[in-house]
Amino acid sequence: MTKKKLLGGFVYGTTAFFAFIIIAAVVIVMTNIVAGGWSSLTKDFLLGSPEEGMTKGGIFPAIVGTFLLVMIMSIAGVPIGTMTAIYLSEYASQKSIFARLIRFAVNTLAGVPAIVFGLFGLGFFIQFIGTRVDGVLYNNGELHWGQPNILWASLTMALLTLPVVIVSVEEAIKTVPRELREASLALGATKWQTIRKVVIPNSITGILTGAILAVSRGAGEVAPILFTGAAYFLPHLPSGLSDQFMELGYHIYIMATQSPDVEATRGIQYATTLVLLILTFTLNFSAIFLRYKLRKRIIT
Amino acid sequence: MYSHSYKTLQPTDVRIKTEHLNIYYGKKQAIKDVSLDMFTHRVTALIGPSGCGKSTYLRSLNRMNDLIENSRTEGNVLLDGVNIYDKQVDVVELRKKVGMIFQKSNPFPKSIFENVAYGPRINGMNDKKKLEDIVERSLKQAALWEEVKDDLAKSGLSLSGGQQQRLCIARALAVDPEILLMDEPASALDPIATAKIEELIYELKNTYTIVIVTHNMQQAARVSDYTGFFYMGELIEFDETKKIFTMPAKKQTEDYITGRFG
Amino acid sequence: MEIPKTITNTMMKKRFRLSEFLAEKLITATAFISFAFIVLIFVFVFRETLPIFSAPEPAVSLEELGEQETYGDIVLSDAERAAEEKEKTKVAAEEGVTVENLAGDRWQPISGKPKYGLLPLIVGSLKISLISIFFAAPIAILAALFTAAFAPRWAKETLKPAIEILAGFPSVVIGFFALVVLATFVQDIFGLEYRLNAFVGGLALSLAVIPIIYTISEDAISAIPKSLTEASLALGATKWQTALKVILPAATPGIFAAILLGVGRAFGETMIVLMATGNAALLSANPFEPVRTMSATIGAEMAEVVFGETHYNVLFLIGSILFLFTFTLNAIAEIFIRQRLMKKFRGS
């Protein structure tokens, strides 16, 4: 009996301990980054440009670049993701091969390593499409689109975050009660009218959640933009879609690994990391909050 | 087959006629060879124990069963002599003329006004004045106008259960249907709200042809002119309501209406 | 009474509704984009590796032919480019981009005689993945078991957000933390020669892998029918006996899938390993030596290579291997998850 109890305590203790490790890891990483970056997080840092070979100054261009990246990404990805989700939940017959093919594609897309998206962006957007566009538009061998830039980086990122949008929107569409659809159809509304007037308005939270999660993911990923558009340092903000851009995550990577004096810029590195962390957290928490509200709707 | 005595009744126009209707969900047969006539400006009640197929039958009359992925319908549903399952039929137009009220009241999460205006709006009506007229007329027809005329901007979901159901009726009336299908419209309501709905049905039959599914036999007896009794997907008996409830021809019907059914 | 018979007039003609038609076609076509891009990813990542295999006599690829037909003006420059590419691949071919070279144990792409041995990179990736799973799997699975079987409410409500936060950490943040803090910590404990090594990288990577394994394991565990656990408890088994002897075995396929997906994630992760492993392509079994993974190699070198060069093509080859590997893992994992779902359906 006591042996059994002891063993039970042991199992309980062990599993609890491992659960505790996870919480501890989260707390340690967060504390470390907040503590390391807090003091350098000034207004000048947020609104200033890098100076003296990026050993001083701020990260404003990287913030703007990240913002532009996720904006263009969302403009491209959210409508496509939303429409795909609508197709899967409203139009597709569950038995149809086409629908299963698309589901398979979405699942596969979700599992492709980020760096492979980068390769694809380079091989497809830049080398295949970009060089052809340049061939048509500029007849002089100049590179405009056939080189890394913010458009190709954003599109690559849109592709990477597409499954996030699709899954989130589909989940939201599923919470729209069947009764509402039937009510609309029984009133003589067509399928598209029902989707437009009943399904989409009632899935807005989900579409928003999907967009936010995608933005958070896009802001945090660096691998896909390593060679599709992110730049080490730029004196100007990007002025067009064919310009390169600075980005927070990439900036952290560069500063932490390639800076001439890594130790001297620790403060800046920490502060940049903190900014990225705050950004993704704010986004994630608002997404979690929205999803929570959405789930509550299912119960009532 | 059911008793044919109703054929000797006063010849009223047949509005809906089903001929040898079979409905399948996958391999399961939900409706078995049902032939039945429903008359203009009359209320036809369909009764029977739950799972007997009465709702499935009702939903075949405006082709709502089409929405269920593996459902299959055989036989004819004739509306004014035309088979609504004909390839040529436009289901959207059909549903505009054959409205439906559901068991669970299902107003849209919109204002009262927008709920009623939904149908006219999807038909392309945008004239505010006309919409207001339609909304008022429909709400009056549904006997809801007096209660909500000052809060048309309030959410349809803020109404009580009985009011919500009348809102759904108003919403259905706003598209100008000729036939109303009601799927246990009062099953979730308290007696007072139920009485209001029944009163309303009595009023509406002057203008519409009504088919109502109910598990409440008193309700069927009160509101309907004709009653069909369904059991296990089959139509057991169909006749004038007062005959069904006083002198049923079939033993099963009698067992059911006298409450001897399991 | 006169009956209005308007119904049959309006309904007897099937209408063509343009907006309806366009909406459906547009939405279906858009849905197709996901599939199209999967195919394109396959095609374009593999396409760039092809010159390696046709090295001795690189054929003019299809798109170049197509271009000659379409745009007359740029034929020359394009043909030139193709010729140039041919030249380059030939040179490389002479230097020996053979299977032997790729199978070699040296990765020295930038030298007089470039060596493209993939072995150290593959071993590096496997090593890192193994280390990360070694840490992540027990932690995540036992924590999931704790949540499902023992945890009081407050513990669940602390753990779940913690997992969400962990999953929300951008990998570059984890990489940074590993580079700055974890590496020093590990070095001090073990008294290591190199700050950055496979062990540090794997440990950091486990932070990224834990949420995946946890989420899917937890899912698998909570999908076990209540009747099963209740039966066990009713037979007098204690909570922990039920957890170990009933819950864990029943959830095994799901947990296995979780581990596979974890491996896939670890194998494909770039930023963390790029920052925390030291990136030296050594072929060694020692976990405390620096290591260079496949993904990190692409990440570090792609920006510097000349497009169309052998080195460029080999990097795409590495990408293709990564893609195929993770693709296979995901496919296998899905089979296991499906099986579990089937069981779940049968169980209920």
C-alpha cells in the first residue's frame, strides 16, 4: 500500500516537474530578454536610425520594414486564405477529390520548413518571375524585380502563413450555426448571398484572428526572407515594392552574429529582441482573446 | 396506404401533391412511398412520433433536403401540378414562394428591421421607404408590430422566444411567399406564446397555404384542417383533422392519438 | 376563391445568376492556389538542383526555349546567360560535382577545389534533431500527461498559456537567447571548449519543439474515451496506474505522431541552429562540438552564392532533401493521427 502510494507520488511529482520545466523556461527567457532590453528601450531607439555601423542609434527602419512586410503579406494572403476556407467549408463536397487535394495541399504547406519557402521565393519569384518581368520592362539588363525585394519577401511570407489563415477562418466559419444558413436559404437567398450576408459577417472575428496570427508568424519568421529581400543595412526606408528592407528579426540575427563588436551592441540586440517579442505577444494575445470570444459563442 | 375517404370531400384545389415520395439519407430510407395532397388555403398538420420522418417530408417540399450532402429523393412533389424536383426548376425561386419556419427560432444577429428586410434586400430592394412599408406590413401580419414598433433597431436576439419565432414568421412573410412550411414552430415556446402562434396560423391561412409539423396533437387538432399521421417513414393515415381525431381508420393512428404509443 | 398560381411561372426557368457563377468560380480558383503552390514549390526547388545531375552536358531548359519564342529581343542576352551557365556547370563538372563528391565527408564549397560533401550536414541535422527530441519529448509528453491526468485547474491554466507563449516565441528570439545566455551557461557547467555547439543548439531547439509535441500529445490523450479511464478507475486502479497503463498506451499512436512532427520541425528549423550551433561542418559524434545543419547551411550561404553556380544548385539540393524529409515525416504522422481518430470514432 505505501509502496503504491510512493510510486503514485513519484509519477505525479515527475510529470508535475516536467510541466514546471516548461513554465520555468518561458519565465526565464522572458525575464532575461525584458531585463536585458528594458533599459535601452527609449524613444530615440524606437524612432532613430542605426548609426556608426549599427553600433549605436535605433531600429526605426527595421520596425517600418517589418510593418510593411506584414502589411503586403496580409494584403496578399488574407483574402486568398479566407476564400480558400470558404471554399473548403461552403462549396467543397467532402467527398470530392479536388477538395481533398486542397486540404492535402494546405496541410503540406503548413509542414514545409521556413527555409524551403525562402528557396522557393528565390527560385520562383525572383529568378523565374522577376527576371522575366525585368526582361519585359527594362531592356538593358538592369535588375529591378529579378533581385531580392520587399514584394517577393512579402509574397513568400504570405505563402508560409497561408495555412494559418485558412485554418483559423475555417474554424470560425464552422461556428456559424447551420440554422442561420438555412434561414437565409429558405428565404430564397442564393448560396453566395448567404455566404456574403450571413456566413462572412458572422466569421469576421475568425478572419481577424487568422490575419493577426499570420501577422504574428510573419513578423517572427526570418528564414524565408534571408535571401528574398531583407537587407543588412539601408540608409533609406524602402520607397517602392522593388526595394530591399530592414526587418526586426533579421536585424537581431545580423547584430548578434555578424556585428564587428558583438559585445558592445548587446544592449541594442536585447532591446531589438524585446521589441520583436512585444510585437508578437501583443498580436498573439489579441488573437487568443478573439478566439476565446469566438469559442464562447459556440457554447451559448 | 392511407385511407382515401378524403377524396369524397368537397373538391378544393390541390396545391401540393406528392407522388410516391422516397427520401434516403445515405442508405437509410427516411420516407417510404408517401403520396399526399395538400389543399389551398388550408392548414395541413403532419403528426407522428419523433423520428417518424415528418420533418424530412416537410423539408422536401421546398427542397431544403438538398442541403444534406448524401440525401436522395425519388418520386414527385407537384406544386400546382409542376414537379419541383424537375431539372428546370430554380430552387432559389421556389424557396421564395415556399417559405419555412424552423423549430428553433433563428433570427439573424441583426436588428429587428434588418431581419425582416433581409429577404427583400437580397431581392435587390434598396428603397428605404418601400422597405419600411414591407417591414411594417410583415410585422403586423405576424402580430408582432405593436410589441416592437418602437425598437426596430434592437437586435432580433434580444426578443423573447415567442417574439423571436414571430419575427421569423414576419421575416418569411416579407418575401411574399404563397406557401408556409412550419417545422414544429411552437415546440420551444411556453403556452401563452404558443397560443399566439396558433392564433396567427389561423389568421394566415386566409392568405397562405400552410403545412405544419407538430408533435403536439392538441395543436394539430386546434389549428389544422387536415392531418396526416406518419410512422417510421410511412404515411399511415390522412384525413380531415376532425375525422382523424374522432374516428381514425387505422389502429396505429388511434393508438398514437390516444397516447397508447410507446 | 381564385388561387394565384405565380409559383410555377417564376420557378420553372432555371436562372443564370452571374454573380453567383463568378463567386463560385473565383472562390474555387482561389482555393486551387494552395495546391498550385505546393506543386510549384516541388517544381522550383527541384528544378534548381537539376544542373547537378545533368552536369556533364547541361541541357537548355524548357523555359529558356519558351522564352525564345515569346520575347524576341532578349534571346541573345538569354542565350548568353544560358551559355554562361553551361560554362560554369562544365567547369564545376570538371572539378567533380559527382555523386562521390556529394557523398563525401567534407563541406568546403568555397575553395580552389570545392567539396560538396553533404554527409556532415546531414549528420549535423540528425544530431541536432536527436538532441532536441531527447529533451523535448519527455518534457512535453509528461507535461501533457500531467495536464490530462493529474493537474489541478490552476496548474492547467498556467501551463496552457505558457505553451502558447512558448509557441509564439519567434525562433530568432530563441536563437538569440541560446547564443547569449544558454551557450555561456552550458559552457560553464560542462567546462567546454566551444561556446556554440550541437548540445546548445539542440537544447534551444527543444524550446521550439516542445509546444508541438505537447499540443499533439495532449490532443491524443484527451481524445481517449472517458469510458476507458473510468473503467480502469472503477476496477480499483489508482489515477497514476490508469495514466501509465491505460492512457499512455492508448495515446501511443498520437504521441508517436507528435514526436515525428517534432522531428520534422527540428530538422527544418533554421534560425535557432544558425545562431546557436557554431556552424562548423565537422563530422563528429560528440554532442559538444560545433555542428552545421542543412538548413543553417542554406541560410548562411545562399545570400553569398552566385545564381546558377554549382554551389547554388547544391544548396537547392539540400533544400530538396529537407523538403522531402519533412514531407515524409508529416505524411507518416498524419497516418498515425488518422488512425487515432478512427479509433476515437469507433470508441465512442
